[in-house]
Amino acid sequence: MRMFAIGLAALTTMSAGAHAAEPKSHHVQKIAKDIYLFEPTEAHINSNTLVIVNQDDVLIVDSHNDPRSAKQLVADIKTVTSKPIRYVINTHFHFDHVGGNEVFGDAEIIGSVFTHHQLSHDSLKGRTAQTILGPNGLIQQWTDGLKKSIAAESDPTKKAKWQKSLAEITASNRSVAEEVETPPTIAVKDKLTLYRAGREIQVIFPGRAHTAGDLLIFLPKEGIVATGDFFENLKTCCGFWGDAYPAEYVQSLQVLKELDFETVVAGHGPTISGDAAKLKITAYQMYLLDLYEQVASFKRQGLSALEASRKLDMSKHKVSFPDTPGPAEFRGEKPDEAVVRIYELLDGKDYHAAAPY
Ligand SMILES: [Zn+2]
């Protein structure tokens, strides 16, 4: 049992309060005393940051997409505290969670062994970053779409909104290009616990999952867990699987499920209540098992990854994850990224095999 329960109804959006300035670039949600979710208002790819204000210092979880947005984060954190940011935890190595690391030069940066390795080896040239930022990547597709919409739109309000989004994406892309990749100064193998004047902060490696080095940040007294993209959101469930370990993921999710939490702060989007999260974690485990078994069976039958992508039927999981387009509706000309990844793992060709974790 918790000392106190934090229900969704009790969550409040920060107003000016005792501080004169309002946050400019974030929705700030107070989750518990001195603990806040900073969710970027122009999120696009950008990730959440959990801000934990300790007696003498501040610890944050994830540093945002790029140095520019990290600087906006630092400015907005000043609206809730003037204490120094001394710890930055990276939930995993994906650029949208670590791109601001260089801005926190005086802080200790904590990440998994794998995250440390990736950020020491030019991770922006890797699969995730290239899928999103590279030629014909997600960002390119978005900006092309936005430009078309702006040109065709006659409503000035809508036009202005899209123009603002386009300007934000362009600016954050430019900032990513100028970024200095900054690896963690402290690498966590299995578990690290920080004690800060009455507050306990556990940093747990649950096993390979969304990447080979996701970390869970668990505050046992407050019943809060930050998951990064290890557990993303209620509707679309699954995020990017190009670096994932779908078979091991099922067991790693069990580690999360067994923590005594009331609130989940995911890598993107709003907080999730503990009860809803536990149901979704089970549903996610079922999804992963089904996905893995179907794909493995198609591979045994000699189907190509593209044929397997077209044949995969995940429609029964729509009950749990209504918004996920999922491989069940696969219409692409290239095979689905999850299928490619499972084929690669089954062939013993994991492109991260040489990296420590
Ligand atoms: Zn990620």
C-alpha cells in the first residue's frame, strides 16, 4: 500500500503560483510534492522530462531532443525552482531523450552501460536517428506534408499554426545537427540507488527491451516510475522497434509490473495511472508474444520480411491499443520495421551485438 495515492483527479497543472514566470515551452504538471512532468508544448519528436526537486539540488530524467529545446527546458525549470540541476538520467540512448545532454555540462549524467556505449560511438548515424532524421525520414515526410498543407490552406488561423510547427521542427533539426554527443558520466549495469535527503531514487535496468539499455527510474515512497519509451502510452503502445528485443521485452516488462507504483511517467505524452498501466503492460506483453510468434512462424515457412509484414494479423489487440495502425494494416512497400528486426535477431545478425549492456 502507498502512504498516499496519486490519482488523475489530483493532478494539477502548474499555474503561476509563488513564481512570477510562466513556463514558455512546456505543459508543467505537478505529480507530487517537488516532482513535475515537463511535457514540451511543441512535442513532435521531443520527449518528456521528469523533474525531481531535492533538498539541495535537482535531478531530471531525460534531456530532450536537442540543445535548443534543452535550453528552453532549463529556462522553464526555473519557474518551479532555482536549485542547480546536478543529475541527468538518460532512460535510453535515442536522440530525442539525450540530445540536450551537453547543456547540463556541470551535472552528472547517468545512463546504462549500453547508452554510454552508444553515445560514445556516434549514435546519430545509427538506425533510429536515421529512420527519423535521415533522408526521406519521418521529419522529412512531416515537413513536406506541412509545407503542402500551408500552401493549400485558406484559413489564416490554421495556416499560422502549421507555420509555427514547421518553424519549430526546422529549428530543432538545425539544433540536432549542431549537437555535441555527450555520453553519461556514470554507467549503470543493474541498479543504482540515489539517496537525497529523505528521498530514494532507484535506477533499474530491467533487461533488454525497447533498446539494449533502457532504465526505469523508480521513487518507492512517492510511487512514481519513469519509463522512457520502455512503456510509452495507452493507445499506440509500441513506439519504434528498430532497436528492440521483442522476445526479451516480455520478461523485462514483468520487472516494471512488479514495482509498487501509482503513476507512470512515460517517454512521451501524459502520465498514466498505476491501475491502467498494469492492465496495459499485460496487454503489451500479449501483443509482443503474438507478434514474435507470428513472425517467427512466417520465417520458418520461408516468407520474406515483406511477405510476413503483409500477412501479419495483430487485429485482436485493437481492443487494448485502438490507435495503433500496427502491422495488421500494413500497406507499405518496404517491410515493417518490427518484422525486419525480428528476422535480424532470428538470423543472429543483431547490429548491436558487439555493444556491451
Ligand atoms: Zn526510444
